Amino acid sequence: MKQVILAAGYATRLHPLTQNTPKPLLHVGNRPIIEHVIGSTSAIGTIDRTYIVTNNKFSGHFKHWLTEYQQDHPNFYGKVVNDGTTSNENRLGAIGDLHLVLTQEDITDDILVVAGDNLFTGDLSKFGECCREHQEPILGVFDVRSPYEAKKYGVVAIDDSGQVTSFEEKPSEPKSTLIGIALYYYPKEILSEISRYLAEGNNPDQPGRFVQWLYPQQPVYTSNIPEKWLDIGSKETLEAANTLFISQK
């Protein structure tokens, strides 16, 4: 299985912290966010190569980090993919970046896709078990337990087997408090559908939109994320994450 870490955003809401540092390389609990992400996803299954897709502005930052990380983790096989963009105005979008990695690196394996700014405090091994059980696309889901909070995300409804029956992006009246997060498993048979999604002119940004397009056409299952999930989108959530991870030491 290959892993693609989405890290091509510019995180303007976190300026000045991210003016010259990409968000996944900001420190939480004395480690870069991306290292927490890699540590969490390693419990999902055998990942033999990780691709970090970023932009032209921050490509060098990630290459420098990767060189140092691999010195301490010689069994980690990673590669930085530069999408060539320079600003929010010309960025490819998350799905566009995923497609770039798949085509440029000629990937024909199952893939795990995760946002480089998502933090997990729980064990993700159950997500891996779900992938192996279904051999179908799997979406990580988290219960925010608040309709108000759910309005900010892609809201998911599921049946008794965990299969997606509804997916609404930022609905005004959420059907549930279960949201889709940026953690996806796609078996290799699905990869061509990403190309078809883009060829049909669909939105290349927000990776959940691909799931929203896909689930009416074929089964997409879900796996609940245990304990806490944090999406580092503001200085407040960054500070909360730092406090949480330091307290867990």
C-alpha cells in the first residue's frame, strides 16, 4: 500500500506562523505535525512508500525535513512531490494533487490518503482492519456530537453495515453529527475513477467531494476514528493540540 499525504495548502489563516513554514511542519508536542500523522497511519497496515505532495513554495522545506527524518527512520521510504503551484490562486486542489501523484509516480497499488494537518490520539488499527475486511473504499468518520459543529464539515449518514448512504458538504441542517475526515483508503481498482471524476469537470478541491461523487455509484464504507481527532485549521486548534499532546507525554 502507498500513502499520499496532502500538504500543498498555504494555510493563510495561520499567518504569520505559516508565512515561511508549511503547516504540517509546525510543531505540536515538540514534534512536527506530519510526524504525528505518519506515526498514526503506520498502525493501519503495511505502507511501503509515502508521497508528500506539496507546492513549489514549501517543497524545499519538506525535502530538508525528509532527509533528517530518514536518518532517524531508515526504514521509512518517502518522496516529496512538488505540484509546481505558488499560491492559493493557482493551486491544484487536494483531488488535483492526488491525481498528480498517481499519474506522475505511476501508482497502481492500493492507496491511503491523509491530510498532513490531521491529528489523531487513538489507535488507527481498526481502520486498517476495516480496509482488509471490505476491500472497498473506506472513509474515516468522526462524531463531533454537535449539529452546529457538523455544519462546518461533510456530514455522513450510514446504514447498519457502515456503508455511506448520504454525504452532504457543509449542510445547513445536518442529518447527523457524523462527519467525514481527510482519511481515505482506495483499493487500486478505484484509482481510475479519480481520473474520471476530474475529467467530468468536478471540483478538484476538498477531498471529501470525491467520496460524495463516488458513493452513489459503488459501496463506500466507513470506519469510526476513536478518541480525539483534530483538524489544525486555526491558531486556537493548534494551541489546543499542543496542550493535548504535551499532556499525554
